[in-house]
Amino acid sequence: HLPPAQAALLASAQPLCCSGLGPGGAGQEAPLAGNGSGPAKLGSKRLPQALIVGVKKGGTRAVLEFIRVHPEVRAVGTEPHFFDRHYERGLAWYRSLMPRTHSSQITMEKTPSYFVTKEAPRRIFNMSRDTKLIVVVRNPVTRAISDYTQTLSKKPDIPTFEGLSFQNRSLGLVDTSWNAIRIGMYVVHLQSWLQYFPLSQIHFVSGEKLITDPAGEMGKVQDFLGIKRVITDKHFYFNKTKGFPCLKKTESSTFPRCLGKSKGRTHVQIDPEVIEQLRDFYRPYNIKFYETVGQDFRWE
């Protein structure tokens, strides 16, 4: 039996509509006029056709760095945060941040906070209802600990993980207002996206498989984007120090590429009983998520 608040959240996570047509049937906004600057051979700046929209501490940076190796993909290196923080600046400003591409190339960006931003699905839909969305997910408990570890490295005086996770631990009341906990309730956030986009336009990457089988996961990403499988096993090697795969040097780069120092941090040690309580909390959300997306991530 779930606590009433949790039961209500789960009950609200019902698939709404998966037709791809948002409320009111809002269409694409008119395309922006070309700026005409720069040599034609460099291509032109276009609004992104694909976005990595989530989730924080799921493995989004790895997916971005891996997919950028593909000659048919050009991506923004930093997170633009357009659809959550800078929307008032307008699409022309957003487009100015994009790399130049040829018509055969896909423009991409990644901002993991989009997935939990209520307004993001509608805003992205209004840019283009054909936008392809990539969501990198991982075990919500591991994700929360990773999130906390990152925050702790910047703010060493924050309360304990256990203290932030529970309103009342003895009663098993988890604090769903804490962002580190809330982000992992994937099925709740997904409902906002399914009001505007069909599941066929959303691809879910397993953060766990991204580590154990990066070529396999990136093969699926390339298929989803409709591009040839160029990124394969030969592009990766496993970095034992960091504990995850890195890119080998490619034709376009002379050095192997590994994610920065902030990636691969050693997680803080958490009481196993706390982890078990959080597993129990997330289980119904995970199961509903698996059912909704038709994919079992085996976090149980």
C-alpha cells in the first residue's frame, strides 16, 4: 500500500495522448529567415532537429560526446537552457547558438533539465512537432546519489543524503519535493511529453548499458536519428580509472576523448537500509515507466 500522496502521483501518471498533436493542434512556427552570412560551404545555422532532453546525472554528456563523432551530426557543446531558462530570448537567439550545418546533417543540443521542466514539451512542440527527443535514464536511486555527490562537491555543508531524502524515515515518507528524488520519478515527468509527442519520437537510452555496451546503445541512437551506424565498437575503450567507456582517437581528433574531471566521481557511501527504502519507493514508478515506454530497464 502506497502513502496517499505517492498513490495520487502515480494515479496522475496516466498516458494522456500519444497522437503527436498537442492540445489545440498547435503547429510549427514559421521558419526564420536565413541570415545570409558566412560562406555557403560552411552551411547555415538551423534550429535543432533532435534534442537530448534528460536526465541530469543519467549519462547525457556521454551520449552527446559519443554522437558528435558522427559526421552527420553537429552539436552545441554547452547546455543552452533555452526551453527552461532563456525562452524569452526567442528562437532567433536560440538558432544563433547552433553550429553551421549542411542539409544532410542533424543539428543537436542537450539540456538535461528540459525533461523535468513543465513548459518544455509545449515549447519544443511549437518549434517543431517533428523534433526527435532523447532521454538518458538510469536507476533512480543511483542517479539521486550521483546528483547528491555532485552537489556535495560544490556545497560541502549541505545536510546528509538521508536527511534530504526523507520527510520521516521511520514512517518511510520520502521527500518528493527534493529535486534529486523527484527527477527519478520518470513516469510522472513523461506524461507532460506524451501530451505533445508520440512515443515513437522519444528514444530512451539506458545509462547502465551506456557503460557496459556503449556501441550497442549508440547503435540504437543512430538508428533512431535515421543515420548510418558509423559509431561502433572500434570507437571505444574502457577507462578503468574512471569506470566508464571513452572514445578512442578518430580521424578528426588526434587524442582519445574522455569526459572531464567532474565525471566518474566516487559516490558517497549511503546506508544500505536507506537505499533499500528508496528502491521500495521507486519500484511502482519504475514498473509504470517500463509499461509506458515498453522497455524494461531492470532496476529492480
